Amino acid sequence: MATIQSKLSRGHKYWYIVESKRINGKPRPVVLAYLGKAEDLLKRLQGLHTHRLKSYSHGAVSSLIEVAARLNIVGILNKHVKSSRDYMAEKPVRNNLTTGITFVLGAIGRVCMPTSKMGWWNWARSTSVEYLLRCNLSKVDSQHFWELMDSFPEDAICLAEQEILARLLDVYQIRTDTLFYDTTNFFTYIDTTNTHCDLAQRGKNKQKRNDLRQVGLAMVVSREDYIPLFHHSYQGNLQDGTVFKELIGKIKDRMVSLGLKQDTHTLVFDRGNNSMKNLSIVRESGFYYVGALTPYHHKEIIERAMQEMTTISINDESIAVYREKSTIWEDERTILVFVSDRLKTGQIRGIYQDLAKIEKSLNLLHQSLTNPKGRRRNREELEKKINTITKGQYLKDILKWKLIETGDRKYYLDYYIDQDQLNSLEDRLGFRIIMTNRHEWTSQEIITAYYGQSKIEHAFRNMKNPYHLALKPQYHWTDQKIKVHYFICVIGYLLSSVIWREARLKAGYTGSLDNLLNTLNGIRLSTMLEKSKKTGKPKATYVLEEMTEAEQRIITALGVENAHNEQPKIKHVGVYN
């Protein structure tokens, strides 16, 4: 039950609404609202004192601004601005905001509620960002973003990112001994006739939108905190292996620029990046690595493994493992084979689903061939069609078919599933093959490192989350703007990764990044506008709304429990510094 209590301060009695709550098992008074002096309270009750209440989303924006300030992202970005427009060349400022603060605001918006740049202000006005920065953002629209994005050259992205990361490693002591590399792509609605964009090309889209042009994104993230340490946007029609080959040197340069030695770091990548040439480049670059091989192309290793599996324990889980040293692509590598029950279940389910689809297609073809009124067929065309229907990694060994000519260019299709082959295949599924030049590592260390590859996949899933962090929507049609847009989004992901790290380390938070952002967005700042007794002008009072114990721990861990009472963490946002 809430009660009204008073507190004596400097000879004046002030009144509060207080409720008793249990904190750490003990009853404690918690202030729900400040009411002021007795005369103020009386005036409110009598309706003689007009007031107005507002509430803003506060927790996420204040936390992200705090990290951006610690990393001096605004100052770093502004150093690399170079406008092609004469009137903005020396001091690119629009609506009294620099390029640096504009990018940070865009990144924070992406983290909290992905929207178009046209819709950015509608989000911002629902948050405390204006109050925290002490600036007017009402004129920040799509034109504002587009113009200041023009002032940031493509070649400045890498340099600015390096400086931000150097600051990050210094301030937060991020662990970088194991790094994870992977790629993804994002479809766009850029028209086919648009000749101003080379990045957006048709390719195999990971969201199955092969009908649209897409842009690729490669990233390297840290092992423990998913911190992005490298990113690169590229043409959407390039294969993973081709991109990897081109980026190895750039990843090495990034590590050198950050003072990280290749001989103390291990790069983990998936099998889609493998080739003799790529692994040769990795070796020549001085990297230790953990990669994967395709079991289908290395059946002899699987056959040996099936005869000599041993059991090891990883995180209290028993795993069947086979280990050997083999020469693959002219280099000696430690090979590890282990069984993943989850993978096996998924592979078997996928095979049976594919077989069901193929059988349906073959049955339709069979019916058309046996139709007395059907047209005569060309055998070569029929065989080509059947091969197209039955294509698949394992399916040619399982599904058997025969095309029987019945006369006068008429055919009969006979097909069946080879059950012995299917049973044999099921026994060989679920195997993963890992290779590494970390010969001294234990099997547990190698498998743990490889499993960490899921961390970057997790990062990509976050960046495709429509509620937080998403790269979409994006309405840019030139290479420069697309690259800058991706850079802004990566900055947003970096900021959110840091606050997630801090929440886990300092507040014991165990939830996902998505849930953390939901929690922070729900921490609100209330303001009450009242007319001053002396001047009659509105006077604002700011106070955090009531929080749970968990919310209080998080916001304290992030160092923003008093952000609403402090001076702006990012100063001089309208000054080129």
C-alpha cells in the first residue's frame, strides 16, 4: 500500500508518495512520486496549479549515447568528413548537427526501432534523446541524413572504423584471441534498370529472394561478446569463397592496425570459404585457423572415423570424436570428425521432405507420359528434365529411375527409392569435419572454437531482426550511400553489443540482446511541466518511472542511472570537432 510521507530538508518539509517493497528480502521504502511542499500539493488538489505530464523511452537511448561518448565516435567520424560540396567542404553541418552526431543518431535509431530515415523523427520524439543531448532534432529528416551521408567518402569508412575499434579495445578490454568470419546478404528493391549501383546484383539470396538484387555483407566478430571488428559490403553476385579470398589481406591489415598479432589469434570460418587457394592465402597471412570440410567430398575420412570413434565431454555433453593428421590440399592439418545429433535429425528430415517433393513431381511426369492423348517426347529432353527434378547432394544415390520406351516416341517412367542406400546414408549423416593448424589444441578446444561460429550467425540474425538492429528498410540507390548506410548499421550493432556485454558482466544479465533492448526501451523518463510561481513560465521536472529490481541493476551497470540529471555526454553536437 502506498502512503504519503514527508521529509525535512533545510527547514522545509517535502512530501512524497512512498510504497514499502522487499529488496534483497528486506522491507525498504521506495519513492513512487515527488509531490513538493504542502502548499504545492494544496494547489494541485485545488486545481490552481496547471501541470502537464509526458513520458519518454529512455533506457536504451541513454545507454547507447553513453557508449558512443566513451568511444568518442562523433569526434572520430567528424575527422574523416570531406564534403564534395563547396559550401559544406570545411564544416559539414546541417540543422546545427555535424555528420558524426547524425550518424550516431541514425545508428541509435536502428538499434531501438529500425525505420526509414524519413520516419526517424517520429521515433526520436518518443524518446529522451533530445533532452539527453540538449538539442532540437525536429528538422532531422531524410534530406538531412542524405546530405550528411554525402559528406562521408567511401574510403573513410575503413579508417574511421579502425579508430573506433582501437578506442573500443582500449576502453573495454575486449578479448580477441578467437575471431569468427562469415557472410550474409540483404535483398533490395533497387530496380534492374538502375545503372548507378554496382553493389546490388542478383545472386543466391539467403532469404530466398533470388528475384531481387542484393548486397553482401562480410563481418568478423569477437568470440565472447559478438563485437564486430571488421565489416565489408560487396557485390551480391559474388560467391563466398571469392569474397573470402579478397578479404583475407584486409582482415590482416585490420588486425595489424589494432596491434593484434596473427600468431596469437585464431580465425574461424565455415566450409563455404574453403579451397586450396584460399587456405594457402590464410597460411601465408600468418593466421591460425579452424575451418570445416564437406563430408560428402571426404567420404574416406568419414569411413575411417566410423571405425575409431572415441567419446569426449564438452560442457557435460558426451560427444563421439575421431582425430587424425592428414595432408589436405598439400598441407598437413589436424582433422576432427564428430557427430551432431541435432544436425543428423535436421538432415534426415530434409532428405525425406525432398524425396516427397521429388516423388510428387515424378508421379505427375509419369501420368503425363502414360496419357493416351499425350504428345510424343524427345528422350534427351525427358532425361534432362528428370535429372533436374532429382538433383541433390544425396538423392542420386537413393532415388533410382529408368525411362522405358514403349514405341513411337512414347515412354514409361519407372522409379523407386533404394531403401538399402537410404539406410546406409542415415548411418553416415550428422558428421562434421573440422580442420585446423592448431595442432597443439585439444579436441575440446577445437570443437568449442568451431561451435563459436554460431556467434556471427547470431549477429546476422540480429541484423535481420525487424524490431531491433535491422539493416532494412534502406532506401538508397548508389554504392556510396549503401556503404555508408551499412556502416551506420554496424556502428549501431557495435554499440548494442557493448551494452549487452556490460549488462552480462556487471549485472549478471542472462537474456538475449533482443530482450535486453526491449527491457531498456521500457525504462521511461517522465517529465512534468508546471508554471513557475514567480515567472509564470513552464518549468520541467524529470524523474525515472518506477523500475523492477532487474531493470535497476541493468541501468546501474550501464552507468546511466543518473543520466537524466547530468550534463550531455556528447557535447557540442553542432560543432565540427
